[in-house]
Amino acid sequence: MKTVAISGVGLIGGSFALALRKAGFSGRILGVGSERTRAEAVKLGVIDAGCSLEEAASTADLIFLSQPIFRVLEEIDLLGAAARAGCLVTDAGSTKGLIAKRGAASFKGAQFLGGHPMAGKEARGVSSADADLFRGRNWVLTPAKLADLETESAQWLMAQIRAFGSRLVILDAEEHDKLAAMTSHLVQLISTSLAATLAGVPEAKRTAGPAVIEMTRVAMSPFGMWHEIFATNPENVRQAIDAFIRNLEEARALLDSGDLEHIFDKANQAARLLRSPNVIDFQK
Amino acid sequence: MKTVAISGVGLIGGSFALALRKAGFSGRILGVGSERTRAEAVKLGVIDAGCSLEEAASTADLIFLSQPIFRVLEEIDLLGAAARAGCLVTDAGSTKGLIAKRGAASFKGAQFLGGHPMAGKEARGVSSADADLFRGRNWVLTPAKLADLETESAQWLMAQIRAFGSRLVILDAEEHDKLAAMTSHLVQLISTSLAATLAGVPEAKRTAGPAVIEMTRVAMSPFGMWHEIFATNPENVRQAIDAFIRNLEEARALLDSGDLEHIFDKANQAARLLRSPNVIDFQK
């Protein structure tokens, strides 16, 4: 593995570059993106040089797509035709079903293997990139078939993911989207809807405590990214919302009875399971 | 102010004692509670001595009730009759309507002034008590009439609250319960219902990221305390749930349209307002 190209050298792409270096990668790291972003990434020492997607397609051994989902889909079409044989293309898109389908349809000589590092922070851009961003986080790969994991490039990518301190998770793309609807997309909509509800309560901050502050943090996420996630996973998200509302309505019905205890117990157990040791410690 | 008695020397009561000392109070601090708790609190240097509620009623200048709500209601009845003239009784109960009514009905010679310090942490008990627990948090007082704030004891209590680094908030008890239903009780039920929904998704932890970990933290709260909160504020909580579900259903209906943006914008603004500087900084 001599040359890695990263399309979209922002928080995720930049952190991928820094994490590779920290894991010992000594080859060339190229960055694809706007003139300004490329220049900033070179100046910060995150990448060695900027290049076009076409140049990346003809020279890189691994291409990492860390653009928004719609742009990843476009680049998959371009790279499916242009990437040289032996090149592995992976991505960081937050939904995987459509990306996996497009990868399977577009790629011939090169290999496509979808991925989703489940990491991020509020600060964006390459200046926030962090070699340890992926440490302790799930990194999902969604092979179209299990044999996709056998290639030398795929094995190398998986070794890097483990070297980053991430928990490697192998999932079917559709299964990823069902699970992510529950654990991520629903969670965003809950935070957004809670904050939107409080928008109608001007005095809310007079009784705000730590819990509501914590529960409205992701409500400050920008809509742009989320629009593309919802647009590419709407059915699973609707089902997740419905399941959640059924649970909340059950709690509402039992509100002033002692019977609410079994819901608290179930919730308590599930919250602890999410934190159980084989998920590594998510809390920094 | 020579003698302060604290009924329920756990996390909140113990922290009140330590915060008073840190603020310079040099009088006597007595603790009411079980033999074991009193002994532990004395051993840890949190209180000077243990006593019975009757002894507190006949000797203390200020009595702070930091028991669960139902027990606070019982002690209000006892102290309304027994507390000596000039004594101020306040509390830390998480709902205020019923407590305020009971205080108004029970107290004759002594003064009752309900309160709610909006602080806490996951660890419980006097061994977790912390002189800075209330720093940067809202501390609500709910006077039955504004003149209740004019007494020397009330003025002294308010000065201590400000010395603790808390934000003093004066609210009508009913208004407190309406607001707390939105900013606290609803928030708990959302976290509980989210975790209960994930209980049906055994593979959830394979795609869990930081947001779902954060949003299910308070789902690990014990039911005991919450049962008493819901039982003493059910109507406001039901209204808060209904308002929240309306917002979530609106988001669901707009899911794959660009129109969701206005909800994100509204939510973003409300989340930022909750964090605005005049609320002090809630993030540690």
C-alpha cells in the first residue's frame, strides 16, 4: 500500500489521514477537494499534496470517500469506471444501502467496500482533524459478499481500523441502515424534536438542568448532513420513530401507576448493555 | 443563623452542608436520618452531629429537607406544627405544587419556602457529596407570596445560594412544575423510552455512537425517585409528552422533504438559547 487518496479532507477525512500516520503508514497521502481545503490540509501537514479525483483514480491504492452521501454516490459512479485495477475504494457515508447498491453496479476492475466510522465531533473541518477521533468507536464495513473481505487491500484496511483503536463491525448494508436508524437517525430526531418543543417554552432555561442540556446537544447539528441521511434511509427511520412513540405512549399511559417500573428496568438494562465492555468505552 | 439541620444527608443534603461550609458558615450543622447515614456523615465531617427531627424542630434556625418527595410531604406536616417560631424550612423536592400547598396549609409560626436545586449526579449518598455540586446550576425558590422572600432567614438562604455559584430562580410553584415537566420529567421519559426501544434491538451496540450513549445516560436513573415525581406532576408531564410527540410526528411527516430544515433551525436556536450565558455554563 503506497498511495492513499482521501476525497473530502474535512474532520473525518483529515482524521483518517492523521490516524494512518499514527498507525505507521509511511506512503503518500493525497487529498481531493476544493483548492482551499487542499491547501489548508497540506499546510497543516495532514496530507502530502492535493490532486484531482481523476489523478487519484489512476495512482492510488486506496481511495477513502469522506464527502456527504450524495457526493459519495457521484464519486462511486466516476471511480467505478476510472479507478485502476487493484485499487480499493471505501467510504464514510452514514447510510449504506444505496451506496452499496451503487458500488456493486459501478465497480468492475477496482474493488468497492462501503464503510461507516461512527465518530464525529461538533467542530468541523480539517483543522479539527484528530488522529484519535476513531479510538473506541465502532467502524462498520458493509461488504456486498464476505469474499470482499479476503483481498489484500481489504485486509490492510481492516488492520488499520483496528490499529486506530476502533471496534471493527462487519454488517450487511441493509442491516446497517436498520440499526443506524435506531441508534443514530432516531436519536437525532428525538433531540431535534425535544429542542423544537422547548422552542415554545421561553422560560425553559430557568429550570434547565444537566440532562436537558445533554439531550439537546445533537439538536445543534447542521441540517445539511442529516437531510442526505434521511433521504437515503426514510423507511427505516419512520419505523424507528413509530417504535419509539409506541414506547413513549406506553410510558404515558402508565405514568402515575407503579407499573412504569418495568419500563424503567428494561431501559436501564438496555442502556447498560450499550455500554458493556465489548463495545469498548465510548465515554472519553 | 446559628444552627442548620438537614433532613436526609445524602448527595443533595450532604452537598448543601459542604457548600455552606465552603461559603463560610461557621455555625452548627445537624443531620436527621437513619443511624447509619448520620454516623457516616459525621465520620466524613459533613455534619457536626446527628439529631431527631423533633430536636431539629426545636433548635434549628434553618431546616433543609432533602428526602424523597413523599417523605418531604410528611416532614412538612410534622414541622408545620413543631418547628419553633423564626425557623425557616426549605426543601429540595423535584416537584413543587403539592409541597407548596402542604407548606401553606401546615405552617403557622415557622416559615416554609419551597426550593429545588437542579443538580445531581449518578453517584448517590453522602460519600458523593460535593461542595461544588450546585455551582452553575439553577436553584429555584417557590415562595407562596413574594413577601416570603423578605424575611431575614429567606434573605440569608438566598445569599448562600448565590455564594454556592448557583443561579437563583424565583418561580411560582405551579409554574415550576409546568416548566420542569418540559425540561426534566419529559427528558427523563424520552431517555427511558429510547433505551426501552433499543431493548428490542439486540445488535444496537454494533452501531452505537456517542449520541445514543449520551441520550440514554439518564435512562439508568433509579425508578424510585421518578415514581414520586410523576405521581406528583402527572398532568403537566402528559401535556409535555403530547407536545413532544406532535413535534416528532411533524418531523416524521416531513422526513424526506427539505421542509424538515425549519424544524432543525428552530431546534438549533432553542438548544443554543438553553446554553446562553445568562444561564451560566452548565457544561462542566
